[in-house]
Amino acid sequence: MARFGRWRGMIPPLLSIVLLLPFGGPPAAAYDGSVSVNHTAFDTACIGWNDPYPHKMVTAAAAAYARLGYATGQLWDGAFAKAAFLRRMPTDWGVYVHSHGDLYWNPDGSRYSGFREDADRCSGNVVYSKEIAAARTGRASNLVVMSTCHLGEANTTMPAAFAIPKTQAYFTSPFFYLGYVGSAYDSDEWIFEQAFWNALAAGRNAGTAFDIASQGAFYHASFDAQWWGSYAYTGKAGPITTCRYCI
């Protein structure tokens, strides 16, 4: 996995909470974003134990996207239904999803990356990447975080749904996609995301934030993540922005 090792000398200790650090003043919330978290499918009735992480994730992600300048709507606790999610796609610039993700069979026999809606069911309908792409009609996103299993793997079709090329470059085009590789556990995703949001809040670019987060003390040695897009992009909503650590 290609990561930019020269940035790792700036890695700070992993913080235990998500910091609320400004970027020299709050950004104007002029670009829509959504934070969609599948809570029901991770509840005791569905997995046999009470998973505390979805609630933490929706709170942290919503705060992080707001700091980056997104007017963020939240879909969770049964509100994260397929139709509701797709209705947001024409105008959302930032997208965060925590759910079960995989490469699913489509009713027409094809396979596309996707994730499960919530809608108060243990196994909700699949939101397919091709449906997201159709709803967005080719418009690129800014910052997309797929906090699910499998949507950071080489065969994922999800980045293209948001018009983000599956390449890694240093240029400052305003888009960045993050996903997890293989079967990822909520506990490890939470460790990773705390560090990622903290680094962005401190003014790091998205690629550096990814490298910092990758150094976490994860519970499972198999945990892995991947990114595509622009390493130097700050994650802020809207057109290209500058970053005081971009050298």
C-alpha cells in the first residue's frame, strides 16, 4: 500500500478524544455534507452485544465535518434509510458512512461495492455504488470516508461513485477518499478515526492525517486502511484550500 513515509516524522501521540481545534476561525458552512451511521445493525439484538462505537462515530464525524466547513446532516437511529441517503447525494460534498460494507451482488447479476442502510433492521437494503453515481450525475465530492469493511480494497467501485479517481497523488485537487481493507472492527476504526479527525483539526492535510492515524495502537494486527485522491488536500469543503503543513 502506497503511503508517503516522509511525513511520518511529524506523528504526534494518539489523542484519546477528538479535539475541537479551529483553523484560525470557523469555516463558513456553505457546502452540504452527510454523516450516516447504521446503529441498529450493531445493536445487541443483531450482534449479541452492545457496540458503543456507532454513537461515538456519528458524534465525532459530525463535529469533524462541521469544522471543515460542511453543513452536515445526520442520518442514524433508523433515519439512515436508502431513499433518504440517496436524496442527499445530488448536493452533498462531504460524505461519511459507518455500516456493513462489501462487494454485493446486484439484482441484475452484476457486483458493486455497497453498504447496508439502517432503517431499524439488522440487515437493511444495500446502497450500491452505481446508485450513488447515478444520483450524483458525475459531480465530484470533497471528503468521503467509508467507515465499513472492504470499501478500501483494490476492487472497490465506491470511489468512482463520488467521481474520485482511484489514484494517489500529491496535487491539491479537492477530493480524498478513505476506506478500510478486509474485515475491520469498530474498535480499530474508532482508534483510526480519532487520530484522523484530530490531525485534520490541527491543520494537517488529509494524506498526512491518514499517515498519522495509521500509526495507532490497534487491537487487531490485520487492521488496514487505504486512501485515494489528493494527499495534499486539507479536507475542507469547497474548492482548493491551503495547508500550513503542505511542504
